[in-house]
Amino acid sequence: MTPEQLAEIEELRATPTPTLRAVAPGMERHLHTAHEVLDHGMIRVVDYMGDDAAICQAARVSYGRGTKAVSNDEGLIRYLMRHWHSTPFEMCEVKLHVKLPVFVARQWIRHRTANVNEYSARYSILDREFYIPAPEHLAAQSEVNNQGRGEALAGEEAARVLRWLRDDANRAYDHYEAMISQEGQQGLARELARMNLPANVYTQWYWKVDLHNLFHFLRLRADPHAQMEIRVYAEALCEIVRDWVPAAYAAFEDYRLGGASLSARGVDCVRRMLAGEEVTQETSGMSKGEWREFMGVVR
Amino acid sequence: MTPEQLAEIEELRATPTPTLRAVAPGMERHLHTAHEVLDHGMIRVVDYMGDDAAICQAARVSYGRGTKAVSNDEGLIRYLMRHWHSTPFEMCEVKLHVKLPVFVARQWIRHRTANVNEYSARYSILDREFYIPAPEHLAAQSEVNNQGRGEALAGEEAARVLRWLRDDANRAYDHYEAMISQEGQQGLARELARMNLPANVYTQWYWKVDLHNLFHFLRLRADPHAQMEIRVYAEALCEIVRDWVPAAYAAFEDYRLGGASLSARGVDCVRRMLAGEEVTQETSGMSKGEWREFMGVVR
Amino acid sequence: MTPEQLAEIEELRATPTPTLRAVAPGMERHLHTAHEVLDHGMIRVVDYMGDDAAICQAARVSYGRGTKAVSNDEGLIRYLMRHWHSTPFEMCEVKLHVKLPVFVARQWIRHRTANVNEYSARYSILDREFYIPAPEHLAAQSEVNNQGRGEALAGEEAARVLRWLRDDANRAYDHYEAMISQEGQQGLARELARMNLPANVYTQWYWKVDLHNLFHFLRLRADPHAQMEIRVYAEALCEIVRDWVPAAYAAFEDYRLGGASLSARGVDCVRRMLAGEEVTQETSGMSKGEWREFMGVVR
Amino acid sequence: MTPEQLAEIEELRATPTPTLRAVAPGMERHLHTAHEVLDHGMIRVVDYMGDDAAICQAARVSYGRGTKAVSNDEGLIRYLMRHWHSTPFEMCEVKLHVKLPVFVARQWIRHRTANVNEYSARYSILDREFYIPAPEHLAAQSEVNNQGRGEALAGEEAARVLRWLRDDANRAYDHYEAMISQEGQQGLARELARMNLPANVYTQWYWKVDLHNLFHFLRLRADPHAQMEIRVYAEALCEIVRDWVPAAYAAFEDYRLGGASLSARGVDCVRRMLAGEEVTQETSGMSKGEWREFMGVVR
């Protein structure tokens, strides 16, 4: 962050204005402040709409009397989450400023139900900022799983990888700068020069999303199987959402993050096991992969 | 509005809370207050996010230096609207409470990029409230246009229509009430009884939408060809949006509401006419319908 | 169906044309033929794109080598469904012609990620066709559940309900017809006259959706808690989808229709129960409602 | 294309199967065949649904009698396009296999209403294929426009740029390969190693979209202001769409590609000019930029 940016945040945080809208005290604390992620990335809450009460307000419009039976907001929110009601959670919205490596941005953007304004390298010049993994995150390819990571690389192999990542990024950026320079030459169009930059260069965007779709994002990206470099953004977001809508986040944690899905076969196996039967993969009707995942749930 | 509802609005409007978010003063004036539409309908702003500055902030993240050439926010917003940029306008969001007849709701819901929580007649009992057109809006079928309206009906015909609309709605509601009653009988399920109610019964919902999609809605529904009963909602919304984001609304009015689209043939005709040629429908290459519409633009 | 419509279907089914696209033999059998639903409703497959192999083809582009480990298409499809992969299922698409009561259409349309062209009562005149429940479906309001149904009504109460539904619908239609008539009078605009018609009048539309979103629709609407009048459409669709993409439908049936979700508390309880502990609602950490639902899964 | 791929296409094209669905003869010619774009890119039609008649069929369901006035399909399609009707065009769908540089993919993916399965470099190894512009496309930064291109670079400057692009890409790929190699070392995880590759590396995906959203894509990306490297894909697609739905494409060309939008001020100026007034930028009420664009339309 430059001193100008810090001063701007300082100023934004120093000037509260009265509003007649719902205010979420836990979220006001986060507003404008940058949360650091990875080596040069960050998440910053720029604006938000709604709170736990807004979720209940919308649900009560829909279900009217039906929601009176549930004694309180927390119980209602748990009921909505348990039964996969989505529209009341869509009534909350958040707008973030995110700085992230391009290869993370390419995964992130696949979540289509969101609004995005990304920094354009057609118009503007990218900064010399690249993600270089910390040594403990320089993981080897998993031997069991095509998409996973194994142990961290060690010794000379790790050093060589870091050297290549740094040198290639810097050389690519040197040439990027030299190509667009207009000193003593015409200068290549920015929209072309950017193609020389690697996928660990940082970009930034404004990302606006409703709470239902944010929960969907968090469920997939805060999952242990998500790539670590996007998971750390999801984890930072989890902490922010917990402060914003505590009841909704608690329900999300219980029913989604910490929950599990059983197939019809899985339900059948649980019943048989509870009835005392010794069920094995062979008698379960499941494939080996399914059985391993099922055992991970019930054991 | 019941006295309880008025008291609730009074209270909501009496308790401003400090926030660090962007505040749109023109929109704060509308918050919570019900704007009456049709005989029993209304629009009420429940929450909003962003203002004119938020549109520019997002555009400047995207286009960086590219936006510096434009001297001020108003000019930038006009540029964005003229060139069909949509994402910066998506950075503003509004949440409304709307009460509207079911046949209007059925048109409205076709705008898919929005969040909705509607009052559910499966769970709850609908009120005895029906839209009955004012006599001057009791229009005859247009003779030129399959979808349009002609003059207002007159005399006995008008009186008969009004009588039928009122009597049929009331009888349907009497039977609805009698069918669901649990006094001295089992009582029909609400989810079934509702099928007896006509399309002019009022429903209500929370509707949340971003500014880009709201403009799209307004462009289609504030259009003179839209059915009057939805157009009055769109017109009430136009006034609200004008107060919320004055620069964006002015650009919308100039480029969308008041603007016109020319086809390649239309552009060609304008050029030929400006060059002094006498162009007729026959020499224009347009069909009669197209030519009539084209003449409506340029004359 | 009119004789003209039957003749048209006959003709469409009699003229196969060669194509280089993927053909799903099980779906060709359904093409154009109307499947009757409720008393006057129907579902008709108008077009489709893709088959089980198209799902695998798309997944293999994404995961490349990663998918080779899975020996066959069926296994791959089960893997994708189990791990909530959505995009490969989006590669199949179906277009339906559906005739359905308006109150069913109002639930159906809430599924936003679909394409719809509905018969317009602004332009055209609706037919005199209303849904009147069969006596065994004339259910009482549930006493335990605000949204549910109890036993069928009996005797005089049932007869009275049926009489009201029939008489009110017919009277409303008589007046609708009389209002729009242009014989000896101006005739009310169609867009106004339609407001007199009750929610059990039939409408029709073309509905086009991808397989992922169709599964989501079926999961919610083929559920026992869905209103019977939409569930019968979902059930008819299930049979069609089973013939279209047999492997994907089998996986959907196992993991979604027949499966169950456990919360973190639920997972914990299953583990404790399998370890021999006697878990009760009090020691489960769940509310009474949650516990009842959990018991419904594991017992 | 490898010999295996060519053989596969050959086989797919050699085995027509009868179907009862609508068949678009002009599209059957394109099916499976790869259209080359840029130096290593391509577009290949994998599947499609619907034709010009399907658009009319859907519109006639919606507007019923209203569409009878229009004598033929071509006239109806022109009417729908002129009046911005979108849903009938959504009834057609196309699925493409596209190979394209990552920096083009990043623009393309911003069109959210589409289905995508992209080759995953988390799971699989990317090929050594990079986009290197042809010398005549090695454009300088525009001096008037932050986002535009000027003349092609010449002489030594051009040679240097090409050398850097080639050398940096190859070195990055050499290191990518060396980092993931498992010979004599652990081998870096693929999901990490990919970050070293520049934005001109080729990726590929299946992209499925409806005709309405495809037209929106083409309108923005076949525009002269679009970056050349995505415009060539849009132009190749235009030729394919022209063969698929000739009437819809002709209407699109007339009303969108070749048409123009006038603001309220623009409409006013045209009227004044046709009435013989000498209008200048000063008397137009427009900014300089707007006036320049307006003059580009009418002159």
C-alpha cells in the first residue's frame, strides 16, 4: 500500500455519515481496511447491504405466518439454510476490492453470478508485482491425486524453482516495460505487450456478490481440496462474513462447511451399520473411491 | 397501510445510524417511505448500495489512466452509458418492497437478473385487495395493434365491466375464505384454495436488483408501449432513481429513454436525406412498418 | 389436443432427417409426443442437445488426464455428480413445450436460469381451460405444517369446493369473453380483461434449460414436500430425463433424489452412534425439528 | 491438428444419424470441422439446437395471433430484432470447441451467460503453443486512444519485440517442463508450475451459448474497437452463424452490426438538420467526443 492509499483509507474511516439503512456493526469495522493475503494480495470491503435481520425480513415476507413458529432469528436462519432456501440469503450483498494473481483470478471468475470490474491491461500498465510462493508452499505434485499437492520441495530443487519463477517474471516484466516504452521508438500497444507477462502477475478488481452466491463460493474455495492460493482468500473472507452476518455464517459453517452429503447408498449403509450389520465396501454397493470418501464421513 | 406499518416506518426513519459506507442523500429521503401506485399498490425503498461516485470508482479501476482524460464524473458516466458499458452500473444495488397485482407481477418476474422473495399463498392467506381500474383507464382493445389500447370504454359498457371485475373478485374471495375456513369443517389447503383468486389480486415481494439491470427494466417498462399498469411502477421508480444517482439517470434519459436506434438502412437513409435526396419508403429498402417507425424518429 | 395438432405431431415424427450431431435414441422416442399431466396439461419435448457422452466429453476437456483414471463413462458421471461438478452437466440442453395452470407457472418461473416464451394474454385470447383437482387431490390444510396438505376433503365439503372452483372459473371466463367481445360494443383490451381469470386457468410456454439446472429443478420439485400440482410435472420430466441421459439420471437419483445432507452436528451424531453411544435430541445439540429430520435419515 | 484428431473428425462427419429434431443444413456443413484462427487457434462447432424456424415458433407461442399479421418468417425475425425481443432468439443454442490464447480467454469469459468447460492446467500439462503476432499485427500503441492500436512497428523495433515474445515464452515453457518433471526430482505441482507461463499460451474450452447472448458477444467483439485477437474469433463465428440462421443473422447485421444508436440530443440534431438548420458542435448540446461520434454516423 502506498502512503496515499493509506491516507485515503484513514480518511474514509474517519468520516461516518448517518444513514437510515440497516447497519451491521461487525462489518463497519472491516470497511475500507485492507486484509493482506499472499505476498502482495489483499481483500478490502468497499460496501455492503443487509445483515442477519435482512435475511429474516425477506423470509418473513415469503412465508408469512409460517415463520412465526420459529421463535427467533437464529432458529429461522438455521431452518432456511438446512432446507436449501436461497432467496433470503440473496438479500444481502457485499462489494470487495481484491488484489490477486492472474491464475487465481482465472479460477475465481468462473463464479458467474457476481459483478466484476477488473483493472484493464489494455488501457493501463500493470505493476511489477508477482506471486512467489513461500518455500513451505512450494509443493510437489501429489502422487495419489492428479490435482493435489504433496510435500514441499526441498533443497536444490526448491531453490531452482524459486530462482526460475523470480527470474522469468522479472525478465518478462523488463521486456514488457521495454516493449511499451515510447522513448526513442514507437512502443508496442499495451494490449499486445501484456501477453508477455506470466500468470503470477497481480491484477485487481471490484467484485460484488450476494450472500447466497458468496456462500457457494466459500463452500467450494474454502474446501481443503481447493488450491491453497485461492483458499487463503476464501478463508480471509470467511472471517469477514462471520463478523458481518454471525447467525448466517454459523448456520453455513454447520450445514455446509462442516456437513456432508450422503448418497442413497450411503444412507442405506448408515442405517444398516446402526442396525448392527458389518458393512464392507463389497457389500456397500459403492466403488472404492466412494467407499473411501464415505468412511471419511462416518469414521 | 395499517397504523402499525406507519408507526414502523416512522420509527425506521427516526433513527439514523452512522456508517462508513457511501451515502446517497437523495436516496435517504426515500428510504422506508411508501410511494403509492395504482389503487392499492406501492413501492418502498428498503435498502440501497452505492451512488454516482461508485460507478466512476469501478470504471476507474477498470480503465485506469484511460478515464483520466474525462474531466469529471458526469462526463465519465455519459461516456460509459453511450458506449454500452454495463459493469460499472452493476456496482450499485437497490432493494425494494413492492405491492402489485398478480398480472403485473407475472410480467415483472420475467426480468431474471434480480433477487426476489414473494409473499407465499401456500403458507399465508392473501388479503381481500384487488386492482380495479379507474374509469379513465378502462381502455378498449386497440383496432390497429394487437397488443395496444384504444379509447376508454364509455357508458353502460364501462359500468358493466367494472361491476363484473368487482363482483367476480369479491365472490372469488368469499369462496376462498369459505374454502380455507376451519370452522365446522376440515378446510381446504391454502396452496389449493389460492387457485380460485383472479389475476388482479395483490401480492407483494422484496425485489433486489443492480442499477444496470434496473435501467434495462425501466427502458422496457417505462416505454409508452408497456402496459399502463406496469408502466406506473416504472415511472415511480424513475423518480426514485433520479434522486439516487442523478448523473447516471440523466445519461440514461438521454441515451436510452429519449434515444433511438437506427438500422444500417436507417443510417443510410439519414445520410441520403442530409445529402439532399428525397427518400421514400419505396427507395428506403424498408418495410412499411419499419419506415413508419423510422419517420417517427427523424420527423 | 386438436386433430390438427395430432396431425402435426404425426408428421413431425414421420420425417427423420440425417444429422452429424450426437443423437440420444431414448430421447428421440419422446420427441414431439405430448405427455399428459393433470386434467388438461402436458409436457412435450421439442428439441434437445447432447447425451451422456457429451457430459464426459466436456469433463475430459477440463480434467484431461485426470479423467483417465476413471475407467468408464458411468463411473466418471457418478464422480462428477458426487463432487458437485456442475459445468459438464450444463453441456446438455432440452427445450419443452409445457401446458400448465397459472399458479403452477408462478412457482416454475422462479427457476431463473432458463429460457422462456410464454403465451401472451396481452396479444391473444386464452382458452376456457381450468385445472379442477380430482376428488382425491382435494386436500385439507395440514394441521402440523403451514405449507402442507392433510387428508382429502370428504362429503359435502368436497362437493362444495368443487362446485365453487368450477362455477367461479366458468363465470369468470364468461365475463372475460363478454368483456373482450367486439359485437355491439367497443370491447375491453385483452391485457385488462385477463385480470378477471383465476389462477387455475391454463397457460403454455416453451421452456429451455440445461441439464444441471433441470436437475436442480427436479430435486426441488420432485421432492415429496413440493406441491402435488407441480410435482406431477417434475415426475413426468424425471421419466423423460431417465430415457435421455440414463447414466446421469441414475447418478442424480442416487446422490440427489435419494441422498441426504448431514450437518456438522449430524455427522458428529452418526459417528457417536456408530461408536456405540446412545444419542438423544438433548445430547445431539440439535433443535427438535432438526432432530426429527435427522432421525428420518438414519432410521 | 494431430492425425488422430483429423481422423476423428473424418469419422464424425462420415456417420450421419437420423433425428426427429430440426436440422439446419447450413450448420451441418460446419459440424466438427476446425476453422483456423490466429497462428494455433481454432473454432469447431460441436453441437447446435434450433434454426430460423425455431425462433418464429417460439415467438408465435408468445404473441399468438399478433404474429399472423407478419407475412413470413423473415419479416417476423426482423420485427423481433428491431424491437429488442430477446427470448425467441434464446431458443437456439450452439456448442463450440475453441482453442485460444489465455489473454483472449480472459476477455471472452466476461460474457457470463454461457456454459464453459476449460482445459485445466491444475490437472493436465499445457502444450508448448504460444500466440506470436504476425509482423503486420505488431501494432504500436495508439497516440489518440488509450486502448487503441496505431501503425505496425517497423524494422529493428519489430524484430526485437518478436524475439522477446518468442524467447521469453520458450524459456518459460522450458522451465515449466523442468519444474514439473519427476525425473530425478520430486517435481513441482502442476497447479503451481503453470504460473510461470505467459498470457499468450494457448488454452481450450467447450463454450455453449444461446443465440441471443451470442449476438451480444458478436456485437461487442466483432466491433472495430475490439482487440484484433478476439475480433478474428468473432468474425469467424459470424460466418458460421450466417450459415446456421440466415434470416436472424441478416437482421442482426442490419440492426446491430451496421446500425447506430442516437441519444435524445442526437435525434434532436438530426431533426434540426433535416429541417435545414446548420447545426454545429456548439449548438448541438454535445461534448466534442459525442459530436465526433455523431458526425461519424450521419456523414
